[in-house]
Amino acid sequence: MQVMSLEEAVESIAELDPSIINDAKQAKVECRKDTALSPNESAAIYLYTMPTPFYAALNGILRSENSQAAQS
């Protein structure tokens, strides 16, 4: 399985929340760079913890009984 960049990952869900593209760019700039994580990994964690509408929507999908929505 090939690892994709954060930008590639959010492109596939941008139709759910178009602001995710800008949030991902902001996360790449503001995430910690002094870790053992790759820049994409660090930015993904930063993005997930940002208090945005996307965070609430993603958590809702992940916690829903119909978890198939997260796989599409």
C-alpha cells in the first residue's frame, strides 16, 4: 500500500468539506517539525486535532453505526 500525501488524502473528501484543502495547508505550515514523524504524518495529526467543522463531521462518520461512509 502506497502512502499518500496529506494533500492527496484530503482531495478525496473535499466534496464533503471544501475548506479541508486550506485546513490541510495550514496544518502543514503549523505542525511540529521536530519529531520523528514525517511532515505528512505530523500535519495529519495537527489537522485532526484542529477545531474545525471537518473534525466534527469526521468524528461523526467514524462513530456512526454506518462506518461504510468512512470507507468510500
